[in-house]
Amino acid sequence: MNYADVLFKEDLKICLHFGDAAEEFSGAAVPPIYQNSLFVYSKHEELAEAVKNELNYYVYWRGTNPTVEVLEKKLAALERGEDCKCFASGMAAITAAILASIKSGEHVLCVSHIYTSTLDLLKYLQKFNIQHSVVYSTNIEKIEQSIQKNTKLIILESPTSLTFELINLKSLAELAQSYGIRTMIDNTWGTPIFQKPLTLGFDIVVHSASKYLGGHSDVVGGALITSHKIMMELFPKEFLLMGGIMGPHEASLLLRSIRTLPFRMKEHEKNAYEVATFLENHPNVTVVNYPGLATHPHYELGKTQQTGNSGLLSFVLKDETYEAAKAVINAFKFIQIGVSWGSFESLVTSPNYGHNEGSLLKEKISPGLIRLSVGLELISEIIEDLDQALSVIS
Ligand SMILES: *Cc1c(COP(=O)(O)O)cnc(C)c1O
């Protein structure tokens, strides 16, 4: 049995059973939804003790809720991290991670393409004199050259957003450690099933649970996994004070989704590989950005730091215009047009809405780039739809 198989088995056990023993919930087969905003105590001294440590005691739902806590334990275990807190959205988790790691006058270095709203958040934070810059390279030496004296946080995604390049996570973490810089990775694409950045030296992992962790297009949420030390600093401030918390109903939906996460990820991977191979051989497509393809420039690196590749990819049309991208996107029959990704259903979109083409060009994103989230439908139907949509252009 190889390493990936061992991990898969360990993770499956966590997804199915870890942290939700029925005896802890009056024999309930799955954790019930704790729909209570507060917890009462028989003595005020007991409440006083609990208030001192709301991370570990139930006081008020804004701090810790038993249903959400089960999810937090599972996610921490899956990422091999010490602590996890769940948030109202991926952006709430990202906001907490950034604000906990940086102060006025300091600098955040972003490595290559990151989620657009994360970059927009950093632009917003300029009004508090929090600086940032982006190094559009995955090369460790180039990244090192972009570190400034006041850099305190490095943010990245691997694969990078939209372009799906990989960054050597172990080397990046070592580099940052040698400069005393904190590292944060958005691991939404890989999910903890395929990539565990904390084990490679990263300090903070964030997730949009709205994607694969949810997987059914019916929940928005976020998660932050880190060491106990960082969580002890972050919890009373960026979590408890800012209050961007997850509710128990969302946590219950996510607990249900996570039970099938390992199997869903394997199916997404299988379908995406077929789609990428089909696109690679299509005459109307020039580039396929999918790290699971043996022809991808970072394929070998991927094998050293991932145990799989998920289902989101992009490709560039031979006709690199917004007109061509629109024509293809509009021609899909059962694959639907929409934002978000990581669910059971295939979804297609372009980051290019016409009015933002200038800024995309500056980031070297082709106007003819199409992003496809490969779902769990029959692969023959997905390919058939792709084939007919690509045939509307030449
Ligand atoms: C969607 C997404 C986010 C934001 O998550 P929300 O749950 O929508 O707030 C962050 N990072 C990545 C990579 C995403 O795709």
C-alpha cells in the first residue's frame, strides 16, 4: 500500500467517525444541531471560569458551539493541525488570518495569482497602512527577492488561482521561516484530502468550505486551521470580537458533506483528468492548466506534495478573445454558467467580465481563458457537452 492509500484510509476514518461519538450526544447517531445561543451555569463562579477560556468552554455561541466544534475537530485532524475555528465564509476566515498576522506599517507578500477577493481585501487594508505586493512567479529565488524588510506574512494558493501553477510548499515554508515571516495558504482547491500544508511547514491554512468541503452548492462557510499557539492569540480577537462565525446548521450540513469528501474528491479527480486530456487534444484549445496532466510543467512537484488533483481547471482558446470565450460558455447545454465551484455539478465561467479585461491582461490572464469546475456527472456527458460547445468556434 502506498503513502497516498495510507493517508486516504486515515482521512476516511476521520471524515466518518472522528470527534462525533454517539455517547457524547445522548446516543444520537450524528451530532445534533445545538440551536442555543448561550449555556447556563449553576454558579456564577463557574461561569466566570468559563468566560476566561471560551475556546474550551461553552459560554455563548459566538465563541464555541458543540455542533460547529465537531466540524472544527474533524478539519483540524484532516489537516494534521492542532486547532481549527470555522467562520461564516471563506472570506471571514481569510480576514481573520490576515488581521491576526499583520499590523500597520507591515507588508504582505502574495505569491502569484490568489483569489480575487483576497487581493481586494489587501487593497482595502491599505487604508490602515497595511502594505502588500504580488510576485508573479513561483520560483523560490524570485520570491525571496520580493521579500521586503517589513514583510510579515506570505499568502499563496497552490495551485495558483486561475493559472494552476504549483509552488514548492516545503521550500517556501523554509524560506519564510528563515526570515521569520508567517505563511498562510488557501487550501480550498486541494482540500485536506489531497494536500496538507501544515505538515510541510505552513503556519495557517484557510478554506472556503463553500467549495468541495460543502460540495452540494447549499452552504457558505470558512475554516482556519493552525497551531494552538496562533489560535490562542487569534481566538479572543479576530474570532470572538469580529464575530464572523459559522452557525450550527451550516456546520451540520458540512459534517454530512465531509463524510463523503474522500470519495467525491477521487471522482472529481478522475473526471477532471479525462476532461483535461480531452481538452489537451482539442484543436480549438491551446493551453490546459491542470496540474494532474503529465505535460504540466509542475507535474513532478505535484507528486511530491499532493496526493491528488481536484476538479477545477482552466483552458485557453486558440481564439484568445472575450467574444470567443463568451460564445463557448454560452453554448454549453447541461454544464451551467455560474460563479463558485467544487460541487457535484459542473460549472463554467470566465474571470473576464469584459469590464475587467485590462486588469486581467496585466496579470497575464488571457481574455480567452475559461474556468471549468468538473463535477460528478457521467464523464461521457461532460465530454459530449464540451465537444459541442467548443465546436461553435473555429
Ligand atoms: C470561494 C473562494 C474563497 C472565498 O470563500 P467564500 O466562502 O466565498 O467567502 C476563498 N478562496 C478561494 C480559493 C475560493 O475559491
